[in-house]
Amino acid sequence: MTRRLMLLDTASLYFRAYHGVPDSVRAPDGTPVNAVRGLIDFIARLVQDHRPDDLVACWDNDWRPQWRVDLIPSYKAHRVAAEHDQGPDEEEVPDTLTPQIPVIEAVLAAVGIARVGADGYEADDIIGTLTARATGPVDIVTGDRDLFQLVDDARERRVLYPLKGVGTLQTTDEAWLRERYGVDGPGYVDLALLRGDPSDGLPGVPGIGEKTAAKLLDTYGDLDGIMAAVGDRGSKLTPTQRRRLDEARAYVAVAPKVVRVASDVALPEFDAALPGAPRDPVALDRLTEQWGLGGAVVRLLNALKR
């Protein structure tokens, strides 16, 4: 039987939960648990609505890998907390979110939902690797447009992009990508690096916005075709476009490796099968009581019963 795999860009979802659920949602001791409760409810709704056979909470072991920074130093640089000295980069996150992340980890472990990361890689790379390995359909749940590059109708890979909570999801397939951006999944990498992305510190090519990038890709096929046109005086590039692309050659040479998610990350052993009952009910009961997660945990466990 073909198994449907659901991959969660977990940080994307718990950030969304943190900002979408009031911080008045608190544990009995007064600690905010809005991200925890929100993420549990997100997962319950996703399982209920989409019925995956396997589910993996993909994790950022390294949210800003050094190998990406070495290629483009501005990569996510604006997100680095300013006060740190000689230690490794730490992502600037809201003070009341940080203490909730270990609780999320503990709840996922007690329920029996696989949480997978790898040192030196982002959750996007875990998603890219698991998508490449999968033999059946894959649903990727993320608020990060970078993962549109994995859309592939022939292999049944689609992105479920939350518009409001996870109750309203944009189903991103090739038809949607062509309608919105004029590209397919792999073409989204070229579009994104040409356009740039301030949220990731990707400068893009100055003067080449989204619409221009889409037109260039439509005309010349891909990034290699566009750069070949720069050296072809007979091409239809405007003098300004030709100059700007020529000046951006160093960036264009390294950006694809930064923007393209990895597909060959070595991962630890794990069981992706969605549990029908909690793996450690005693631990889950303790967490539920300590953090006041009762309603959310009940909804998740009901969704898991099939």
C-alpha cells in the first residue's frame, strides 16, 4: 500500500502558533504555552483533515548553517541576536517562545511523533532529503515559500501553505506556481535567487524584481540561459539588465547552492509512522498536567485514533 507522508516545517509552524495564539494562554504556573498549544492543535487539525500515514516534525539543528554563510555572508545575518560575543550565532526569538521549545520537543516524543534534524542543516534540508527519499505522495506543511521548489505533480509532491492557522491552506501544485509565478518547482529556485529575499538576507540581482525575473526565465528558460544571454550581444536583454546581471555574476554563481535545499543529508534512524496512541502515556499525562495542555492533547489523540 502506498503511504502518504506529511513533513512539517516545525519552526515555521510554532512561530505561526506563537504569534497567532494569545500569550494569555498559560500553564498553571503562569508560563506562556501559546506556541505549544497552538502547534499541538495545528498537528491535530492536519492529521484530521489530511490523514497522513507517516508524519515527521522536521527540525532546525542549525538555522543558519556555516556553509551557507560562507557562500553568502548576509544569509539570515539580520536575524542574529546582537548581544552575543564569540559564541555561535543564535537566532533572535521572542523571550517567551524560547522556553516553550523544549516543551514542544518533550510532547512530540511522548506522543511518538518523529522529530528529525541533522547538525549543520536546516529543517528545509531535512524536508528536501525526505522528499527525495519518499516513494509515495508527500505533503509539505510550511509557511516558507522557499520550499515551493519541491513541488512536483508527477511525483505527487505538494506544499500546503497556511493562510490562516492551518484551517485554511493554500495547496501549492505546479498549476498554482505557473499561475502565480510563471515557473515550475525547480524554476522557483532561479526566480527566488534573482528576485532576492530580504527575510533570508538574500540580496538578489539589483533591479530584477519578481515580475522581471519571471519574464527572463520565460524567455531564456533557466538561470544558465539568462547568464548566457548576458554574453550574447544579440539577446533581447536591455543594456541595464545586461549590466546588472554581469555585475552580479559572483552572487549568481553561489546563490543556487544556498537557495536550493539539500536532498542527501545523512539522517538518524527514526520511525515516521503516525502513532495511533501515545508512545509514553505516563510522560504525556505529566506534561499535560504541568503545562495545562489538556484540551489540545485530547484533540490530538482523538485525531490519531483511526
